[in-house]
Amino acid sequence: MLRRVTFPTWSAPLVLVGVTLAAYGWFAAGQGYAWDDWGFAWVSHYIGRAGLDAYFAVARPFWSNLFVATTSVIGPDPLAWQVFALTARALLAVTVWWALRLVWPRHPRFVFVAALLALVYPGFSQHSIALVYGHYSLTFALFFVSLALSLLSMRAARGKWWMLLVAAGLSAFHLFSVEYYFGLELLRIVLMWIVAGETLSGWPRIWKTLRVYLPYGAVVILFLVWRVFLFRSALYDVEVGASAQTLTSIMSNAARSIWTATVSAWMNIFHAVPFAAMGTRLTRMYIFVLLGALAALAVYVARTRQEAEPAVSESERRPFGEWIGVGVAAILLADIPFAAAGLQVKLIFPADRFTQPFALGIGLLLAVALELIPKPDWRALATGALAALAIGAQIQFALAFREDWRAQENFFWQLSWRAPALETGTVIVTETSPFRFTDDDALTFAVNWLYAPEYRGGDLPYAQVFLTTRPDLLETPTVEWHLLSTDFSSTTDALILVKFAPPSCLRILHPLYDADLPLAPHSVGAADALAELGFPSLRQTERTALPFSNVEQVIALPEISARPPKIIFETEPAHTWCYYFEKADLSRALGDWAEVARIGDDAFAAHFYPSNQSEYLPFIEAYARVGRVKEARKLTMETARQMPVLQSSLCALWQRVSASGTLSESDQFLSEQIQSDLGVCPVKGVNE
């Protein structure tokens, strides 16, 4: 019975929508903002059209109109943007299928496989940056709508003029909006030539192709004149005439980009799966989805109805030359915008965003390769396996973004607990980005959303800066920053140094209390590995910047405490160890040792303990200063035994306590005994 079941052509869009959900929808409800999403969301929410126009003016001024339209309807809810991105991605897949279907109407299986592999293309990993790349997918889909309408008009007996006008208008829209797909626009004339060949040959075929392409060619010429001679992008400029690169280097760069975006990109499907990060439940779901996708797609491809002339053998009627030619042309043309701007395609964040236009060409060539498999069942099984592995790669990409978002949630909640408010002009400095997929521009907007929810225009009151991206930060007394649609201005006197290296809690580093933390290895890899294990340390750049950390920028008792916006971060997480640590660290900065001791009692009574042993230090010092020296001594020795590298920090702590004048004679003797037992005292430079 199953062997007699076949699937009609119209079912292909439904299958592509289902694959979209399987590949990209896993963590939609558990993701927030990353990278440029923060800037677009903040600017649209607080400034509106004027801000978006200024944001896009330096690179893509016409694209602002689409963002104004979508952001005014969707708002700042990250889940809504994830739904938007999924919808746009599904629409893109369906429009790719539609356009190819119009080129090769008698080969629905080939068209479906090419569209499927373009949909799950594993070279592009950033779908989860939903606000940004939802617009890319939508713009790309509009290009394929334009392409489909232009091909449809060639066969239409009626209504061809409205199709032509809409197609030309959409062509102009995508070209003037974002330059990524300019190269593929040049593929239009190739596809028109193929369609014209259905009824014509020779010069009549060439003439018809040129005639129907004329309005689209005019749009391309207008775009080139504008882009090359009238508008100079501050981000992606095109050099005319003499170039810094030789022709040889340009071609070499293009060859590397093409190899990366095709062969190397599809090698992503063979990367090791992070089962440890997934956990048992998610791993089981992952395996189930991949096996289910393999089986379902194999059956679907095997049972897709063909619409060919029965008198001609299958091998003879498949136009391999056309398929290969279009696939190769699509790949070569896709690189034109990046070669012109001197950009190289890479498979690392954020440069893999340049891979998007290559998905069509490599999808076509892979579909051709699969057509060469002689037995239909083997062909279907290979298609299902390839697509399933690519779906798995996209799920892994989404998992990485979900974990990064969870880290952002922890960062902002802990920051709000540790710093309920900040003085205007505060510069939050970290050694490097605490997150894989978010830069300091983006975090500046996020920090302002947290601490300036009533912003009404003017310069930004707060900024987030990475020492790795602004190594000269401490060399001048002023901090000036232009962030496209607004500015920030302050001084290094308003700087606070923040360290966030989970599983350790966030810390606003204190020039006194954190000066004796161990120094991390110079090797970045070694330092990162130790941080992941909860090893307490300061990196060299943090040690250099530590004296500049002005903890008085924190307003400890504001009238209204900062809270991460609910529409983005939802509800406050349960209070575990880091909540108690942040509150204790805040009270320590105020010198309220009784409150630190009380918070410690509550945390230990709830059986919360740190991953980083240095987080015991505030509580040890508090217990000592309020007269609970025996408890402080016990905790000191346990900490020193578990993490011997903290002995210097513990010694400095007890020297501060001894110098405070608050200890009784017996407690003073015990303090000196503790310092002797630690074996690393005296520590120089300790003061109140």
C-alpha cells in the first residue's frame, strides 16, 4: 500500500515549512537578543523612525523603511521576533522552491531537493539573531518573489504587465535595501534564457530574453550608479579604479570565499555533537528528530510525483547541463558583493553572515549530485540523510545561542542585584565580551535599557566597553563613543570594572578587596579553561584596569532599583548562591559587615555554596569583623585547603581585619595565629 502512495507537487511548500520548524524552531521560545538585535530593538523602542533612519544612514538608508514597518508592529518582544524570523525563513524556502519550479516545471523532485538543501544550508549559523536576520530572510524572499513573477510573466497570456511592475519594484527594493543579493540578481537573465528556450531557439530566444530582461537590467544599472558613484557606505564601500588589492589577490580571496561557503560549509554537518551540553533529555529529542527527518524526507523524495514525458527516459530528460550551469553561476555570482568590498567569507561568527547568498548555488549542485545516484531509493535515502545532518547542525547552532542567552540573563540579573542603580555617565568595563554572540555596541544598548528605562533622548547615560576592543581606553581621561543613532560621553573616573565568567558570579572588582586575587596565565586558552572551572583569577588587563574601578558609581540605595525589562527577560530567576553573593558584595562595598554576615547566614542555611572559592571572602571578613572569629577561621582554613592559590587573598583579608581595631585582644591573637597558619603573610600594601 505504501509503495502506491505519492505526494502531489503542491505538498512541497508544506514540507519545507515543517523542515523550517524542525531546523530552526527548537529554541525559539528560549532565546532573546544577540548582537545587533539589541541596537535595533532599543533604537526602535526609544527613538523610533528618526533613530532607525540614522542607524541605517551610514550603510543601507533605504532598508530603514522595512525595519520601521516591522518594529512598529512587533515591538520589543524577543519571542515575537523569533516567530517573525521563522516565518520569514519558511517564506524564503517556499519562494526559492516557487522560482525554481517555474524554471524546471517537469522536475519537481529536483526542485524540492535543491530548495530543501538551500533551506538547511549549514554554512550560516546566525538565524537565532532573529530581529536582524528575519529581515534578511524576508528581503531575500522578496527577491525570489520578484524572480518568480518575472518568469511567470514570460508564460502568462494575461496580467503580465502587473507581474512585470511588481517584479521590477521588488527587484529595486531588495537591491537598494541590502547589497548581499546583488550577485544573484544577475542570475535572473540566465533563468529567463532557460525559460525562453521552452518555445524558442537561436536568435529569437536571445532576443526574447534580452527584451523581457530590459526593465530588470535598467534597475541593476540604476543601482550600480547609485551604489558606486552617489552613495558611499561607511561599512561596505566599493573601490572604483585603482585598488589596494591586485587582481590576483582579489581572485585568490574570491576562490577561498567560494570554497569556504560551499565545501567547508557543508563539512559543518560532520562536527562533533555537544551531547554533554545537551543533556540526556535534549539528546534523545535531537536523535529522534534527526531520525524522523531522515525517514520522512526519504519517503517524501521517493514518492514525489514526476511530471515528465513518458516517452523519454529519465536519464535523457534530466537537464544536467542546465542544473550544473545555473548552480555554478549562482555560486560565482553570489561572491560579487563581497569581492567588490574586499570581504572574505568565513565560517566564524559574525563573518559567516556572508555565506547566505551561496546557499542556492550549492543547494543546486548537491541536488545534481544526488540525481546521479542510480537507484531512486538510495537517492531518496541519501537526500534524507544529508538534510537530517544539516538540520542537526542548525539545531546545534541554535543551542549555542540559547546557552549564550541564558548567560546574558544571568549577567543582567546579577548586575542589577549588585548595582541597583548607577550614576549617570558610568562606563561598565569588561576584559572582553562575556558572551559569544554580542559585542560592546549591543551591550551598551542593553545596559541603557536596564538602567535608563525612562530615556527620552540625548546622549546615552551608560556604556559597556571591552578592553580588548578599546585597549587605549585608560590612556586618556575621556570616553567618547558614537553609536550610529546616538552618542556617549564620560570620563575614566566613572569606570567600573566588571568580571563575569560563569560558573562564577558576576563581580564589580574592588581596588582593595580584589587586588590580591591570583593572576591568570597569559595564555587566553588556559585562562578561559580555568575560568570555566571556577578558578579565581585576574587577567593581566584586569589587573592593569583595577585601580580605575570606581565602585562609588554604584548607587546602593536608590529610590527605584533597576530591573531587567520584563518583556525581554521575563520573570526574576530563583534566588540561589549568586543572588546572596551579589547582595553581600554590595553591602561589603558599603562597609555594612553585619548585613554581609546576615546574608551569609541565610545563604548557608539554604545550603547554597559557590563554584568559585573566592566568593567566600566577603563572608569570612564579615564574620571576623562582627566578632564571629572562630567561624571565620574555620571558613578560612577550608577555603585555603580547597583553593591554596587564595592564601594571599586570605592573608590580606586578615591583615585588614587586624588593622581595623575592632577585634578583642583574644580575637586579635587568633587573627595573628590564622595569618601564621596561612604561611604566606605578610602581604604588602594592605590598608583600610
